[in-house]
Amino acid sequence: MIDEKSQQKLMDYLFDEMNSDERKEFEQKIQNSEELRNKLNELKATQSVIGNYSPEEPEENGFHYLDESEKRETPKRPRRINYVILTAAALVLISIFIGLFSSVQFGETEQGYYLAFGNPSVDVEQEGISEEELNEIIAQIRTENSLMMNSMMEQIQQDQNAQFNESLTALADYYEERRNRDLMLFTEGLLQLEESTANQIDQTNRALNGIIYALSNE
Amino acid sequence: MEKQHESYLAEFVQNGHDESFQIIAEHWYPAIYRFAYSYFGNRDDASEIAQKTLIKVYQNIRSLKEVGSFKSWIYRIANNLCLDELKRAGRRKSESLSLIPKELKLSELTPVTEIESKELNSLIHQALNRLPEQVRAVVILKQFEEMTFIEIGDTLQIPEGTAKTRMYKGLDLLGSILKQWNIETDYLNYD
């Protein structure tokens, strides 16, 4: 008979819910117990057979969306509701009973009816917000958020385009300036070369004149 | 669907975002349908349970405090609905394991590989039906929904160890049932 702890270990082992140390330890235990070994094989075989079971897939769009009557239906709690109703009824009865022996005030204000003992101040204002108004506010906030997001996205897009154009102009200016500078350097170089070549020709001419003069004197 | 996405969607629905519920419904309907199909073995019951489960999810999602445990919560609802349906219809109950329907028992010892898949599906379903309810729920969640034992414990609100013990019992009983039906499970090959 396999004890409960070993049964649980067998399940952990079979469904691979053990860490490596536990697995090694349990494998050792299996090696030493023929009963455990046989049971493990039986369980594996059964698991393999029921692994062939394939529940049918549902048809497409199987879920029918909720109609209004099913939406937000209050969970049924009959007993609790009964207690609440009974308690409320008891309170009303007690109030009426006490009211008989005291000065009960009942009247109407702009906000509705009131029931009170003594001389109440009826100027109490209770301005709440209905679910419908809340939904409208939420819808409005959503719309505004959406518009704001779109406007932000457009602004970001415009900023990015402007930045890109600026970068492009700056790059073009840089290359233009560099080209002009290179052109000036090249022209200067050319002038210097021209000047030095003229000097060299002049020097050569003078040297040749000197030689001719010397040869003619001889 | 990732667990984090489930949590976000559940939170959105809690805050009144109905479009998120549509995503939840489309994602979970097939899974719950398969789960219920494992219980009942027919399309009508499976689709009814899946439908009811999602309606309950929609109606009660605001009461879900731990959105991280959405998966366990939805399966718990589905499982409870399945059990209610079984009780209502007076089906299953504890059919004695010794009562083997004649039409199920094969005439001679037959290896699993020689049984047609449709027939085998039906046999396995019948075998599942013969498990005690508590055991069957664990077997379905473990074997077909591939939950961990911790998740099963969370879903059925039982200790993890109990889930393991029930799974052991389930496999053990299924093995016995299959043997009684002359279905050879060729387990000797595993040595």
C-alpha cells in the first residue's frame, strides 16, 4: 500500500512539478521500491490513455453577447435581502411608534421629502451625481483625451518635421561653407603656384642673361 | 494570454470598460467550453455552461479582489456551474465502479492503439463520468486544462496536497475502469 506522501510525490514526479534535487531523490526511492515502480508505470499508462481524450472545440463565435437584462444583474442573495427588508420594516415601525410620542415633522423640499423628529433644518442640500451623468462625464473625458492625444501626436509630428528640416538646412549650409573654403584655399594655392612659377622663370631668365652676357664678353 | 494581460483586462472591466470584456469572452469561451465538455460530453451542455460562466463573470467581476487570480476564479465559477447542472439534472451521481455497462465492455482485451479515436474518446468520457465529482474536477483541470497543483488548489479552494491525492486517486480509478472494460493500457512498455 502506497502511503499518501508517496502518492503526492508520484503526482509531482509524473507531472514534472519537482525540482532537480527532489527528482533525483525520488528516482532513487523508485529504484529501491518495486511497488512504487509498478504503480508509476500504471499511472503513466493510464495518463497516456486519457491523454487521447480530446474535447470538441466550440463553434466559432459561440459566446452570445449579453443583452441588457443580463448586464449588471444584481447577484441573487434572497436570504440576505429578506433580512435587510425585515430590518428596514422594523425600523420604520419603531420610527412610527416613536413618532406617535414626539413631534414628527414631515415635509417636502426641492430635493425631495423629509421625515424628522423635532424641528429639523430643511436647508440641507445634497447634490449628488447620477450614474448616467457619471457615464456622460467619463465619455466626455475619453473623447477629450482622445482629441488631446491626436493633437499632441500632430504637434510632435510637426516638431519632428521642423527639426528635420532645420538639420537638413544646417547640413547644407555646412557643406556649402566648406566647399567655399576649399575653393578659396585652392585658388590661393593656385595663385601662390603661379607667383612662384613666375619668380622661377624670372630668376632663370636673369641667370640666362648673365650667362649670355658673360659669353659675349669673352 | 499572459497572466498580466488577464489582470489588466479584468481591471478594465471592473472599471466599466465593456470592450475589454469582449476580449475576455472571446479568449475564455473556448477554454470553458472544453472544460464543460469534459464534464458532460455534449455540445449543448458545454456551450450553456460556457455562456453562463461568462455571464457570471461579467456580473460579478467587481467582487473579484485579486485580479491576478482571474484564471482560478473563472474555472471555479465554471466548475460550480457544472456541479449544479449535474445535481439539477440528476445525472451521474456515484455510479458504482463495478457496474459496467454491457455496451461499453469490449469483447476481448484490446490495446488502445486498436480502438478508433472516436470510440476511445467516448470510452474515456464514460470513464471520467464514473469518477467521484471531487476527483473528476481535479483530473479535468490537471489533465486537460494543464493547471499546476497550486492552481487547482486555488481554483477548488482545497490544499495543494489534497489536489495531488485526488489526482492520484483519479488516475488509479481510471486505470481500474479501463482494465474492467478490457482496454489494455500496455504500461509494461514503460519499464
